[in-house]
Amino acid sequence: METTTVSSKYQIVIPRKVRNQLGLKVGQKVQVLPYEGRIEIIPIESIKKSRGFLKGIDTKIEREKDRL
């Protein structure tokens, strides 16, 4: 577990180990969300990088008879 400190300007530094594990780059955008008493920081991926991440997913859905 990595720790960091909140500065007087409410800034934090993401530890190098975490940055490397997530592949974060300088200038990359992240979402910051409060969630159940903690802070979630979620890297925002580009649309181009996300392309094809659902490739191979099973799209066959068993539907109810009264539905199309």
C-alpha cells in the first residue's frame, strides 16, 4: 500500500509505483469521485485506446417470448 500527503493547496502526488502500474502519463486526465467515504481516482482512456475492448463478447441474449 502506498501513501501520500495532501498539500496546503489540496494537491497530492500519485506514487511512482502506482503511476507505473497504471501506465499514467504526464498531462493525462483522471476522474476524481467520492465513493463510500473514500476517494476514487480513475484514469480517463482515449476513445481510440478503448476501441475493440469488447471484441469477442457474447451478444446472444435469451429474450422473453413477448419481447422482440
